[in-house]
Amino acid sequence: MAKKSSSESEARKECKFYVNASVKDFKNSILWHMERSLARATVRATSRDWWLATAMAVRDEIMGRFISTMSRQYKANSKRVYYLSLEYLMGRLTEDTLTNSGLMDVAREALKELGLDFDSIMASEVDMGLGNGGLGRLAACFQDSLATLDYPAVGYGILYEFGLFTQSFEGGRQIESPDNWLKFGSPWDIVRPEYTVKVGIGGRVEGVMSSTGDWSVRWIPEGELLGVPWDVPVVGYGAGTVNFLRLWESRATNELDLNAFNNGGYTQAVHQKAMSETISKVLYPNDKTENGKILRLMQQYFFVTCSLQDIIRRFKSLNGENWDIFADKVAIQLNDTHPAIAVPELMRLLVDVEGLGWDKSWEICTHVFAYTNHTLLPEALEKWSVPFFEKLLPRHLQIIYEINARWLSYVESIYGRDSDKIARLSIIEEGAPKMVRMAYLSVVGSHSVNGVAELHSQLLKESVLRDFYQISPEKFNNKTNGITPRRWLKTANEGLSDLITKTLKSDSWPKNLDELKGLEKFAEDSDFQKKYMEIKRENKAHLAKIVKDLCGVDLNPDAIFDVQIKRLHEYKRQHLNLLYILTLYRRLLHNPDADISPRAFIFGAKAAPGYDLAKNIIWAINTVGNVINNDARIKGKLKVAFIPNYNVSLAMDIIPAADVSEQISTAGKEASGTGNMKLALNGAITMGTLDGANVEILEEVGKDNVFIFGMNVDEVQKLKAEGYNPWNVYNSNENLKSALDWLVSDYFMPGNPTAFEPLRKSVLDWGDQFMVCADYQSYCDAQDRLGEVYKDKARWAKMAILNTARMSKFSSDRTISEYADDIWNLEKLPPRE
């Protein structure tokens, strides 16, 4: 961090940084790595070479802090939280690490002196393919906050060789290709082969007699593979604490069958190796097939057992077999149901491997595990078939049945032989086949169950987990999600970040987001409004160049940039957005000179490969957009751009440029959302329903600074109970009828008018599960109001500034502090001065 004069320092709030490097030393480090690590002459170096050398120079600077952190935590024998998540949507790490270590200005100047453009060099880094959507990005933000707040923590996940997929469009359709992000390795991954663990698969369970004459159970796996850990440093802001994320790679126990190879069986020789390594190949394999389902279950078990074995090893290295204090040293957070298999796996390790009794083991489990629920959608509450468990994890199935038997015995002690109640609370769902309810397993095996927004947590208690709440209300709590302002404002929006620092005379706000409230007094200051909106327009012009390059669409930076960026799902209702676009397009065709604020609708989303309707919605948006963008009759007043391969890096370009944040899920369906927080923090006005964290954003920023539309949860439930019929809305609303009929005419798809029939049928013939028709008119009205408000530039600037100023509640630092105090009983371990 650049030094300030003494008088300036006295007037500023400053954040302490534990890493210091001069521009000269940093530049020399880059050149050293270019020559010694990469064996590359500078005259032949590519942009990627320069990025690698820069990343290695950054890594050199933070490794001392990493060793210091690990030593501090080891000597203190601190309690740690272990965060188990199947996703970590990290994005690019170099810029984030430069920001948190305080080396951003140093790196910029060093590369400038080398005759290089910083932004071009940073763009050579590919996003880490470790996550998909909000769940993974939340996990990444939490890791940042845990380190920033000096909490001892380890994140556990899988080192996927391939990410979800790389998205492109052909004829407007989504095309998926492999996301080979690890093709050339990563400078941020550090292999730890000494901590490799073994993982069993399949086989049988048999009874054995112990050396003391006691009968016990032993699992005899049919096969075995290895879990090899790779560590990624997680640098807290200021670099006082550097934690790590441990990612597991699957490998075969034997690289190849040498006898088979020597006998000419080349394919057979490498078959076992290939099968073993499949587990860590791809994030979320398509589970429409049985093999895909089996692979997903194996992925979940693989990373869970690797992580638990690692946790136990670490505990025993400091505490021996003093299991009485295990829960005093270990807290494990289950991030959704993906790691739920951890409950029976820890029981297996404690009972079968460590030799503890069932009751003692169960006591430990229920004190260390805590469960975060991320969905109200019944279809998203994972279930795995009993036959799958019998095939892959026979011992775990036995343990699950035992857990369930004891649990149902407890239920019966409360309710008697109420068969309906027992069926509703059973971990095993009866049917053909029987299913293991992983959410129920998580609830029963945890001491804490939390939702991720106030509304979501309340609905959990009233709906999907109501029966469990009635038995154990003390378990249930809320932890509203948050985002890290370091990544999502300071790094992503440098212009606004600099303005905030100068205005508040503080560079400590990224660690103390409450300081942003100081901007409120500037919300009506015309000079500040001018500076704020000039930065917004610069960001819009930057995004317009990206859209032109990626989509071939010309956007006017003075138009309203209306942004919907999130996973493509019916409940997120990108097709409701599309229906308004069609309505507005039709209005302009009837009156091209209509006095409307020019609009640019910008989408970013991936649809799961097996989600046909979601892919149909993408195709429809692209097709309609192509027609609109090339229609000279509307005089450029309406544009549509669907940016391909949406990821964290693109989000960092899109979010600072957004004027409008589309958060239009059906009330009661979105658990929380975090994109809504990132966009509002950067001054985008929320267009939203009373769903998820939108409710709390409304409370924080005020009703005059958001646009709320549509039914609330109670109204949605009431309308469904009354027998909602979307055809009634369709027949009574001429604009809705015209939009839906137009979509399946030959206007947009000459020769193929039925192309978008699935979309139309989903909101008419198939019952409109997500109430698109019911909320259509309210949405259109709110959009029209927004367009009118945008014409008042001073009012719009005030709204945007107040959104930035009032978002401090949604820092992930606040969320993590609540987890630490209320759930983990975790203490900070600050660095020594």
C-alpha cells in the first residue's frame, strides 16, 4: 500500500497490511520466475507467461503469512471450522489475492515498468472450474471472510479436472463443450501427497470377532482408490491470516496393471486407473442416466471420506485419542445436502475404525455437524436410492438404517404409533425403490439447521422441515447470506472503490462495510452524483465493448442496462423477463416514436445439460433478441444480449455496469440469492419479488429505492389453493396473449413456428408452476414505472447511491461472525503484531 503523508494518515481510517513489497522487488520477482520457474526469455514470453510469473511472485509474498498462520493455529491447538462444499466458485485468484494482500498498486506499477498492460495480463488467467452458481460463490465468499476475520478454517471440496462446461451458442441454442480449466495446471494449487487417503467402493459387510472376543462389523470394499489433496491459499484482507482450501483429486491405487500391459492388454491395463480418476473429472455429471447418478453419489462420498479422515488425522496429531474433546476442536458445516453422507461416514470411522461405541460416536456427530439448507424446492432436496447404497456403500446403508431406527423410536416416544407422522419423519422414504432422504439425514445428524434468508428460514420451519422444527425448534436458526466486498466492489469496481475511499477518507471500509453508511449524506449532492454516475457510465461503456466482442450486439451506454445473471431455471423466471421484452417490442412496433427510455436487456446463464426446458428458454431469448437487434423500425431503443459462458470473471464486468438487477423469482422459491446483493452494492436498482433476501434488501435500502412487484408468499399459496388456472389470465390479458402467441408464430422462427412450444406450454398447458402468467401484468407495470423514473437523472443517481450506502448488512463478514458465534462456538486467532 502506498505511504501517505502524516497529516493525511491522521485524517484517514487505514487497514493494516502484513505484506509489503516494493515495486522494484516485485518486478525482480516476476523476472526471476520468468527465467527460473518458467524457463522463458522475456522477449518470447506470452501474456500467459507474464501472468504465471506474476502469480508466482504474489504467491511468494503470501507464503510466509500462510506458514505463520498454520504455525499459530497449530501451537494454539485452536478449534477449527471445516466447511464441506461440493462447489467453490472461486473465479480468478490473482487479482483477488493482490487486493487482499495490499499488493494491487505494486503489481500494476511493476507490470507497467515492464511495458505490460495489467488488465491484459490478468485476463490470461482462466476461471477455476470448481463451481456452478450461487452455492459455490457463497462458499468462496465465506472462505474469504473466515480468513479476513482471523478464524481458523479449512474448506474441503473436489479438484475437478473439468468444470461444469463451456457454453457457446449455435443458432441461439446452448452448446456444451468441456471446460478444461486445468489443462495447463494452476500456480495456485499445491499438492500434498503425504496426506493421501484411501477410499473404498462397493463390496460387502461381514461380522468379525475382535481380539477381546466382541462381535463387530467390518466393511470389505470391492475396490479402492486414492484421494490426493491439493491446497489453495485463501488470503484474508490485510493478509494477517492465510487459510487454505483443500481439494481432493481421485487417483488409482495402481497406475496400471503391468502384467496385463506386458501381455498386450493395453486397454485393460489402464482401465482401473481411468475409472478411479473419473470421480474428480467433472463438476455435476449429467444425472439423467443411472451411471450419472452413481457417479454423483460417489463424488459426494469421495470428498466427504477424504475430508473426514483428514480432520481425524489432524485432531489425533494434537490430541491423541481424547475423543471427549473432539467437538471442542472440530466444527463441520454441511453446505447443502451434497455432503450429507458425512453423517454415516463419521459414524463408520468412529465405530468401525476408532472402536468407539455407538452412543459415544453419535454424541460426537450431533455436536460437530451443522447443516445449511439452500432450497425450498422439493425436487432439490437430494434423495438417493437404497439400491445405489447397497451397491456402492453397503456399510453406510446399515448405519443409516440404524440411525433411522433410533430416530423413529424417539419420534414414537413423542407421538405414539402415528404412522403418518412416522412416515413423514423417516429418513427412508418408502417406495419402489426406497430412497434415502439426505436432507432429513442432515437434520437428524446435526445440532444446527439454518436457512440463508429470514423468509427462507421461516418457510423451512413452516413447510419442508416443519415436522422436524416441531420436535427440535432449538436447532433452527437463520443466517442471511452475504458477499465479500473485497471481490465484489473493491476489485470488481475500482472506479467506485476509489471514489468511496476518497469520499469517506478511509481505506478500511472493505473490512468494515458499515462505513458505507457515510455515503448517505452525499446521496443528493450533485457533485457526488455526477462522479458516481460517470463511473457507472464508464463501466457500461466497458461492458458494451465486451458485449460487442462476444455477442456482436451494439449497446448504447446511455440506455438502461437491465441485467439478469444467474443459473437458468424456471423458478428464476428468465422467461417472464422475455415476455416483457416481447411486450415492449410490440409497443415500439406500433409506435416507434414512443417516449420510452432506451433499454438493453442483458442475460448471463447456463442451463444444466439435461434441463431441456431451460435450454429452450435460452434458445427463445437468443432468437427473439436477434430479431429485435436487427429491426431498424424501433430505432435502437431496445436491445437484447445473452452473454455466453457466464462466469465469475464476466460477472465482475457485468455487475458494475448494471442499472437494474432482475431478481424476479416466484415468491417462496429462491432461498436467498447473492447476485441481488452484489448488484445492489454496485448501485443497481432491484426489480424484484418479495422473495429470498430481496425482502431484507427492501428493508435496508427503503421502498423508494427498489421496484417490488408480484404476489408475496401468502398470495401465491392462496391462489394455488383456490385452483390457479393460467388460461384465465391468458384469455383476459391481451398483451400476455399476444406475447405468448407471437412466440410460437413463424415471425421469429420462419418454417419452425413450434420451436418454442415447450416454453409456452410450461406456462399454459403444464399449469404454470412458477406463476409467470399471474405475475406478468404486475411485472410489466413495475418495468414501465422504472423506465419513467430513469428519466429523472438526479432521482436515479440518489437511488443508486443509497443502494451502495445501505448494503453493509450483506457483507459475508457479518454472516460468518454469526455462524462463528451462534453455531460453531469459534474464536478468532488474530496475527501477532
